[in-house]
Amino acid sequence: MTMAEKSEKLEAARREQAGAREESTGTGSGAKSPAAEPRPKAAGAKQRNIAWRRLGGAFRPYVSRAQIAGATLLAVLGFAATIQVQALRTTDEFSTADQSQLVQILDGLQQRTRRLESDISELQQAKSDLVSGADRSRTAVEQAQARAQTLGILAGTLPATGPGIRLTISDNQAAVDASLVLNTIEELRDAGAESIEVNDRVRVVAASYFLNGQGGIIIDNKLIPPPYTIDAIGDTRTLATAMRIPGGVVDEVSQKGGLVTVLERQTVQINSLHNVTSPRYARPAPEKTSGATK
């Protein structure tokens, strides 16, 4: 309702009140009997009540169906916009990579798949040799030794060598913390790194832990000062591409004022070893016999 309409209603209410007062004071024509005198007062009170109700209605907020529909539409649009912004923020980092980077990552994954398929074939052949080979004893010993070497490399108890990368994180502002270095290690593992070493001192394994320390970070109870040099053995191109992908390690360190250099190498030598402690609680599970149930 506009201000003009409200003003007109107020003026009408005032006129009605004025008319009611005139009637109550006896300005009408002719004398009235004493018995008829209370009626003008009652009529005047009724007129005043009507006037006050109209006056209150003039200031009462009015909400139309169109306004309700408009408010509902705005709420729905706001909710949709919020969902869209959140979806854009959680876009996968691979969507920002160019075609050449995606091709390199895909090629590295395909090579890793072929390598795993080759390992499966070798294990199947070894199983066949153990079952039907003439010299089962010799085959069993060779397979046990090969298995021990593989487990030793994965557990960090044996030196390792192979192709890979050397990644160096320079941190002049002391902004790179343990969580960022750990994230770099996880990215390397996701890209297929089989053996990792930090600053030629610490062999990183599944049980390694990372903490913030005074003047650097602590890895497996060893203080490692910056710059942080990480050697990783694996597919060279896949590892390097994973580090340089937009939104990856290189960008994350740069945002904190650090600098990352990635060198691809045909041969990476890892000599540091991890000290393995005997488990306190875990024990080998008994072998299952045919027909055995849990």
C-alpha cells in the first residue's frame, strides 16, 4: 500500500471521528427526548471503533501471494548458487591439467599396469615350477630369496636402485611444515614410487611419521633441516608429471613462498635403511587347511 493511500485512509478516519463528535453533542435538527439521548453516544463509540480498526489496518503489513512466490524463488536461486560454488571449489585437480600432462600420467599408469601383469605372470610361472618342476627344492629357494629381496626393498631394510626423480624443496621463509612434506610423500606413492628417501638420511616406509621440529621437521625421530631433498624410485615421467600437475606439490609449495625443483634421473641410488622393530602384538596367522572355516 502506498503512502498516498495510507494518508487518504487516515483523513477518512478523522472525518468519521469528527462526524461522530457532532452527533454526540446534539448539533442535529430538533430536540430529542431524554430517553433517546444514550443512542448517539453508543453510535459514536461504534464509529470510533470502526475508525481505529481502519487506522490499524492502514499500518498493518500486507503480504501478497506474489511476494511470497518471489521470496521462495530467491531462496531457491540462492541455494542453487551456493551448491554451484561448492562444486566449482571441489573440482578435481586433473581438470586443470593440459592434454600432454594427462597423456603422460595415463602412459605411466599403463606402464605400471603392464609391469604388474608381468609380475603376475612370473608368480604364476613360479607356482607352476613349484608344483611340477623337477628341481622343486632349488626353485623354492630362488623364489624365497627373490621374495625376501622384494620385501626388503619395500620395508626399507635393503638398499634400492632404479630410475626415478630427485625433488628438492627450498624453504627460505620456514613456511614448509611436516604436513606439506608428508603430502609430497603421499603424492609420490600415489604416482607409483616404490622406494623413497629424504636428505640421504631417512628411508621412508609405511610406518614413518612426520612432526614439526625446531629448525626443520622430524622424520622417524631424526631432525631434517631444509632444504628437503626427496629421492623416489619409480616411473620417471609419471613421478615428475605428478609433481608438476596444476594444483599439485609444486603449486602448493609456491603458494607458501617455497621453491620446488624436479630432476628426472635414469638411476637413483637409495642407501639409507629403516630400523625394523619386532611387533609386540601381531603374530603370523596359522595357515588355512583345506575345508577349514573361520
